[in-house]
Amino acid sequence: MLPDHTPLESWGEFTPRAGVTGVMQPVVSPVYNTRATGDVLLASSARLGHDLGASTLRDYARKAHKVDDDAWNSALQKA
């Protein structure tokens, strides 16, 4: 059994329409000892020898958007 974060505890992305992608950030810290599904998949991939270049879903999303620190922080403030 793998207990998962609730949507309020997780990082994520959404695409409301083609060509537009938004970032979702956690509203609260995890209440219980859970892990996000994306973090479990990234860790499993790394253990199987397929490192995707990030250890957490937040880091993966940050790298996937290929923006500088100022743009990333601005996006998080607007989310």
C-alpha cells in the first residue's frame, strides 16, 4: 500500500487549454507520513537505472518549464 498526498499537499501541473500550462503548488504541508505519486515514480525510476534528472516532482516541473529563477518564482506567486 502506498499512501498518497491529497491534492492540497501536492505539486502538479494543469492544462486548461492547448498551449497553456499552469503550475499547482501545495497549500498545506503533508498531514500524515505520505509521499506524492510523482515522487514515488521518480524514485522508482532512479532505482531502476533511469534517472530523470530530478528527485521530486517539484524539481521535475521546474526543469521541464526551462525558465530562470525569477520567472519560476513569479509563476509560483501568481499560482
